[in-house]
Amino acid sequence: MNTRNALTRRTLALAAATLAGSALLAPTSALAQAKPLRLVVPFPAGGTADVLPRILAEKMRDAYPAGVLIDNKTGAGGNIGGEFVARAEPDGNTLLVSPPGPVAINHHLYKTMSFDPTKWVPVTVVATVPNVLAVSNRVPASNYAEFIAYLKANPNKVTYASQGNGSTSHLTANLFMQQTGTKMVHVAYRGTAPALNDLVGGQVDVFFDNIASSAQYHQSGRIKVLAVADERRSSALPQVPTFGELKVDGMNAVTFFSVVAPAGTPADTVAQLQKNFRAALEQPDVRQKFAAQGADPGGQSPQDTARFIKAESEKWARVIKTANVTLD
């Protein structure tokens, strides 16, 4: 009798331990349904915004028996994908994984929007990628001091590229001009690739690109990266100083990639989602792949993510207002 009771207690204890151990990578009861986890990326396939979620999706499939899908819904600066997720059922099965546009910036740019970004339920930050000051080899400057001297000697003659009006590169350039008292001429492109191609070709002078796409061209000597807009140097280009080291105050400008859920998503569902993302982000091979993209892995709590997004939104709102940047 005692032996049978002991075995029963041991069996129950083992079952409880197994359930507890699997909880970090398992859907909550609200998520436990025959649906895949849909991660909506509001930008085209191939860029950093698309690559990072795909890396995570491979690591999260065990938690979602129906699968993890990457759904690229592009257009309107990320607003098309944002609207799709905002209108989705708030059950934790459809999430937006995005750069700052439809999460923290676009409502400061567009006069009207079909959804309210202030209503997002933050889940976590996937990663941050620092922006860099990249210049064409045709610019007669080999370091930041020479560049700023050239820029001040040639107001409104130096051109800067962006991924489009209101993009992070456009806003970072405006932040730079506000902080340094300089003036450049804006040339808007449709995305990173054409802007970077023209920077390499010398058709445009400056591009505040993210480090993931610019690093290889700097390393091959086809462009010059003169400064990193982050608090610390990047492991991707450890020899390049930060703006802080160069005594340029207020030039922290990172592209962040966050996960947000529709308004009304239950708190326990959000908490479990964050645990699942964090568990994937902590995997050594994931961190290695992120490093190859110049990305610093996140994994913050929903509360910390909310504070981070709010601070970023307020910072870029000030830049947008000062530069009088608007979009129809």
C-alpha cells in the first residue's frame, strides 16, 4: 500500500515537473487552439525586418503545433500590415513584428490612419539595430571631423538618401542636422537597396542606413561608415566610433523591431507570448544569426517594451515636428 502510494506521488510529481518545464515554450489556454501563430511583417521579404522574424519562427515551431507563419503584408510605410493586425481577433494568434513605423512613428506623420498605434499591446522587443553615418567615397572626408567641416562649408549642397519620406533614415538625417546645425538636400528612394546602390555609385553623398546593410560595403572599401548612432560601438564594425565618442549629443538612433498584439489581447496570453519569444532569443545560434545582421537581441518584458516604445515615439515626434515632416 505504501509502495503504491509512493509510486503514485512520484508519478504525479514527475508529471507536474514536466508540465512546468514545458510552460516556457507552450501556448497558454487562450492560445491552445488549432491555429498557427501568424507573424505579420509589414515590409517585403529579404530585408532585416523579414529576416529576424524568420529566424525566430524556426525556433518557436515546437510551441505551436499548427505552425508559425510569416505573412508579408506590405505598403503605406507598414500601415497595411498594421491595419490587418489591428483588426485581427485579440487571441494571441496574429501579431505584428515590425520596425518602428506602424508601431511608434507613422501616427506622427500621417494625417489620417485606419488604426490607432497607441492601442497596441506590446509583447517584446525582438532586436535593435543601430543606424550609421555612411558616406560616398566621392565625399572628400576620411573621418567625422573632416566630414562635418566639409558639410558646414557646403550648406545645401550635400545630398542624403533615405528609404522614403518618414523612414528611419529620413528622420535620423533630420535629427543629425538638428543636432549639428547643418543643412543637406533630401533624396527619397523606395527602400534601402536603391538608396545604398546610389551611395556606392556616388549618385548621392550620405545615407543614414542601418548597420546590417552598410557594414559589408564599408568593409570592402566601397563606402565609408564614419559613426554609429548608438550608445556603444557595434560588434559588426568595432573600429567605428559612436556619435557620443565624437561629442555629438543626442544622436542615438536605432531601428528597433518589436512584437505587438491587437488591443484587447489578454495579459496572460501576452505574458506567455513574451516568454516564448524570449526563449527563442536566448538560443545561442539565434544570437549568432542576429549578430550577423548587426542586431542586438531583445526579449524585454511587455512593461519594459511599452516604456521603450513610448520613449522612442516621443523622441521621433519631436524630430518630426521640428523638421515639419508630414505625409498624406
